[in-house]
Amino acid sequence: MSYCLATYQSADGPRAAIIVGERVIDVAKATRVNGDVSVMGILADWSKARTRLDALAERQGARGQPLSKVKLISPLPLPGAVYCAGSNYGDHAAEMARVKGLPPPPDPHEIGLEPWHFIKSSRSVTGPYASVKLPAASKKVDWEAELAVVIGRKASNVSEKDALRYVAGYLVANDFSARDLGRRAAAPAGSLFATDWTSHKSFDGACPLGPWITLKREIKDPQKLGIQLDVNGVRKQDSNTSHMIFSISEQIAFLSSRITLWPGDVILTGTPDGVGNGRGEFLNAGDVVRTRIEGLGELVNKMS
Ligand code: ZN
């Protein structure tokens, strides 16, 4: 029986659930395993937990609460590390170069570049339907639809070939970005300290993540998924994960050669063409941003 992993807001706080069809089943109440109260706890022992959850999904069938009656929050309200691929779609890299009046950059593979990631604070994660307050310091908050990967097994120095074995599942992310806070305007030209990735990428609500985790086995090829983003019903991004420069496997192999990846860590794999920065459009209070990926569901976030 197929199911997704989610977190819902109960009277006692956030709790892990599986979604079977349109029903939401509280995992720990059914399994009586303490760790099953949170998705982080479930992922900590993912291979065993999966067997337990498979059995639960079979057993529970149509029981549980209807999905329409449950408030879903981010399946990982506080993930481990959140790594984000920078400029990882050819179309987006060209778009960002155009903004700066530069020619389209070459494929990084051709000039010996390896993947690169910045860190987004796990504290910036918010729910799939949460409203997001525009940070007071920025006038240029932008959207970035991204496929997010959740690690399900400790990964250190893994090969590209084996990389996907360490993945528990996939979900939808938005890498909201404060474009005007990424540079320290007063920093002297050429200063090594001219960029401010934290202000650019990490503010409260900067990382909507959800709506649930689709298990890896449900997705035949994560490099063949449509990815779209609408602002107020107008399509802004429309691409496919096949256009990534560095594949998910390349990213996991590279990251795991630099630092151990742990269950519950998340990798945002980059955004395609169509961000606001390319056309000088930014988000205003009241805007509704819908981010969707084929087979993984949709985030709906209203800016305030
Ligand atoms: Zn991004």
C-alpha cells in the first residue's frame, strides 16, 4: 500500500503521520514506538521504520482522520542541515548572468567545476500552507521552486552510483531569497567578505517545505519531474528536473565527500529559469505563491 510521510499539528503539538489515500494516520499512536512521534525519529532508523510503516499502511487501510480535517505542517519542521545547490539549472544560470550583463556561463562540468552548496538555516523552514512574512530589511524577496531530497541513511564518501540509496524521499521546496541582502554594499571592492548568504537565504519562513515526503520508491526517475511555480495564478517557472546541471547523485556524492550527511538532512537541488530577479519582479504582501512538482504535491504560501 502506497503512503507518504507527513507531520500534522495535533492538540499535543506536531506529530508524524502517514497519508494513505485521503486518510492521515498517526504513526506513534499505532506503532507505540516512541521515535515514531516525529519524522526525524522515523528517519533516524529509516530501514527498520519503513518495514513498520509498510505494515501500518496495510493494516490501517481506511482508518485515520480525513486529510481535509488535518492541518499539515512541514514534514520536517526542523530538519538537520539544509544544503542548497547554487545555480544548478542551465536556464537559471543564463538568466542570472543576463541580469549582470554577462554572457551565458559554460557548463560547469566542462571547466572542471564541482557542485557547490550554501547552507540555509533549518530554522527558516516553514509549512506547505504557511503564510510567510516578508522580512523588513528586504524589498526584493524572490521565489525559487526546488526539488528537495531527504537523506535517510548516514552517507560519507558515497559514489555517484550508490548515492540514491541514501535517499529516503523527495518533497517540494521554495528557496525564498532576499536579493538585496546578499551583498554588503559598504564592503570594499574585491573584499572576501562582501557576500551575506545568511541574510540572503535565511529569514523566518524562507524555506517552505512539504507538503509531505514522497518515498523514493514511488518516484521512478527524480530527474524527470515537471516543476512549476505560479505567483497569483501567473506561471513564472516551468521546467523539468532533467535540466539540472549537477544531478541529485552528483550532489550527494560531492557533499558526502566534504561532510557526513545524516538522516533528516535536506538538499535543495537548485531552481530553474523564471525567478523574479531575472525581470525585476519581487514579492509583495498578499501575493500567493504556488510551487508544485510532478508526483510530489504543491505548496501554497501567501506572503504577508
Ligand atoms: Zn535555490
